[in-house]
Amino acid sequence: MNAIRLMDLAELPDDGAVPFTVGEGDWPLRGVLVRRAGEVRAYVNHCPHAGHRLDFPPGKFTTPDGPWLRCASHGALFRFEDGECVAGPCAGHYLQTLPVAVRGTAVFLLEAPAPL
Ligand code: FES
């Protein structure tokens, strides 16, 4: 697979989380890019608790009190750095990591994951 350009790095603020979609049809890859202390990571937008997408309304991932990814369904909190659930019904489980890289001024997905 060729790397897929996801977005300009400038669209992803520090301590920010921005959704992306790759593919079309009923089952595209839905992910979220996060950035903290200059490091960019990506996760599948799929909660390990019950499989719901994390954001609701779409694009709303973070909490007002800190840079956590929050699942809107039952409130699980995930660390930006590694996707570990640190509070909520799936504590100790992880979001699925996606391989991404910053090249120049853009963020690229390097490889698509196996189907969930
Ligand atoms: S589906 Fe995410 S916490 Fe329940």
C-alpha cells in the first residue's frame, strides 16, 4: 500500500484530536489523529469496550480538563501517548494503533490495519 496523505500537520493542534476517514462505502477506516508535545499518533476510532466510535458529536474526542480521548458512549478515557484506557469500563485495554508519519508538512497513513 502506498502511504495515504491524511491531513496537513497544521490542521492538528498540539493536544488536539482530529478524525479522518480512509476509503468509502459502508465500512471505511475511521481513525483519529492526536498530537501531544509534537508527537503525532493515530488510532482506530473504535472503542474496545463495546465497539462504538469514540466521538459524539462527530469530531468531539477530548475532555475539557485534559488531553484525553473520551468515548462518548460510556465515558472511557484513553491516553494520547499509547491509547491505553485509564478509566472506564475497558480500563487496561488499548485503542488499535495505526502507523503514521509526518513527511514535510503533512501526516500520512503508512499501512491500513487488518479488518476489525
Ligand atoms: S463503548 Fe466506549 S466506553 Fe463503552
